[in-house]
Amino acid sequence: MPNQLVTRGTTRSNLSALGITSHPVMKVFDFLNFTGSIAHLGNNTLPERRGLNRKPTVYTFFDDLGGKTGPDRELRTWERSWQDAGWNTRVLSLKMAEDHGKMSKMTSMLDSTGSKLNTYERMCFYRWVAMAHQTPREGGWMTDIDVLPLHIGTDEGIDLPFDGKFTCHAGNIPALMSGSKSEWNRMLRLLLDTWQYHEGYLSDMQLLGTVLSKYGREAAHIIPSMVEVYPGWVSKSIGKVDCRAYNKDIKVIHFSHASGKNAFFGGWLEAGVRKKYGNNTSFSVSNNGVLVTKNADGTAYEHIEGKVEHFDVVVDNEKFALHQIIGQNRGLLADLFMENVVKQCS
């Protein structure tokens, strides 16, 4: 397989074949079965079966950066949603990665990038070390903090898919992943060993894409994007969930930054603001100075041509960029949408 990488500005001929993308909403690609091992992949041992009679545990990563930031509604929403679905939750942090044998190498690799990576991007790499170190021998599931359960069953948490072989459940987007402890450690080593081949923009998602592009089906099981993990706030009209998108095969919903515009177009942002501040709250949106309005029957917004980056939101005379107010309220908006998925799609 040609070694063409997941980068900004590089060719994508073999990436389209694999379905690997640099954008959080990916093209669907063929399912790749895990086969064999090669020298570069390290010890690819069969994991232990999870025949355990207990609640499964799902992991995410959050670090308060020494008290500089604290848990917000997004984290509380993640914990409550998974616990309500029958799972134990565990929030990993940077400290939980410190004693892993590969921690020093990871830090050295990150330091070698200089100022190219911000703190958030560095933390995304450290989550791989923390998970490899903290997960028990039988392994477990890890999600982004903005991934909430839909149709994933607790039985899948007890008996991992594909006997615990490492599985990417959203292509090269590390939104939902599973594997035994030995598999998490193998993937960590593979990420570090493949670093030297990566070109272009660096993030853990991009580097995972390089791994999958370079080694293909020998690296991991890969479930195509939007087969088990679907973007959040997909709607038929204002206030109406597109239930066809959230069928029984969708394990989780990913309320990513990239899907945030759906929160506006589906009316969830306006509904969320009124839920937070009251129904009498003043709410308006402008598009390059042109007021955004609703059509006659209130099912869609009008005057929304162009890029949403140019939209401004005014709430009780306070002005926000659209992406800013959505980002500040992602937990609230995810909560609201999940409530309506249950009401409208059950």
C-alpha cells in the first residue's frame, strides 16, 4: 500500500480508498478486518475474554491543568448520560499517565514539535498513554468527552467487540475506541513508532490516520464513520430530530465542534438559550449584518447563505460569535437534543 498520509495539503488517493479523513465528519469506507501482524506492529497477542458479571466501565480524558480549569457541564453531561445507560464512568487525567513506560517518550515527541501544539492538542495525545496504563487487563472502551450513548448495550462493555482486538468505531476519528489492555498498549507503541512518517498538520486524529493509512487492516478493526457513531443535532426541521439518522445501529452520538452548526440550523441553540435564561430572553442571529428569520411555518431559518463563521448571535444585548455560544453551551445543547431523540424516535 503506498505510504500517502493524512495531512493538510497532501494527496488523498489511497485515503479515499480507506475512508480516512482529516475532517471530523468522514466519508464511509469499506470495513477492514483485522488480520495477522507485522514486525512494526509489535506483539499482537489475543486479548483476554471479558466474561465478567458486573457493570462495564467507559473512560474519557479530562485534566484541569493544575486548577486552571474545572469540570463543566459537558463533563457532567457525559458522566450522567453513561451512568444512566448502565455504565460505570472513569475520567482519566494527565497524572494517571505519568507512570507508564512510554510517558517520557510521548513527552519528548510532543516537545519536539515546539509551539505547534496547544495544550488541548497535547492532552489528546496523553489520553492514549493514560488509557494504556489505567485500563484493566481485559481492557475497555474510551470516548471523547462529547460522545453520548444511544443504542450501545452494556453487554458490549462486558464482552468487547472482536474478542478485544483494537477497534476504531469511527474511522480515524478517536471518538469511540475499544480494545484489551494489551491492544491499547500495542496501539500506543504503534502511534509513537509511526510518528516519524507523519507529515503535515499534527493531532492524534491525524496521526491515527497515518497509522491506518500505512498499515491498513493490520493496524486495527476499522468501523466506517457514521455507521456506529453519528454527528449530533441532525434535524429534519427546527425542533424535529431526523430519526432516520439515529437508527438502531448507531451506538453513540458525537456532539463535536464540527457538528455544532447543526445545533443552530435545527433550532436547538435557540431552544437551549431560552431553556437556560427563560422564554422571554431576547435572541437574534445575523448573517453579515442581515437578520436571520424563520419561514412562515417556523420550520426553517431564512437568510442563512454563506459561512456560519460570519454569523453573530445576540442574547439579551450580549453579542457572541455563533461558534462561541455553541461551544460554551455544548453540554446543555447535547442534553436537550438527547432528550428529544428519546421523545421523538422511540
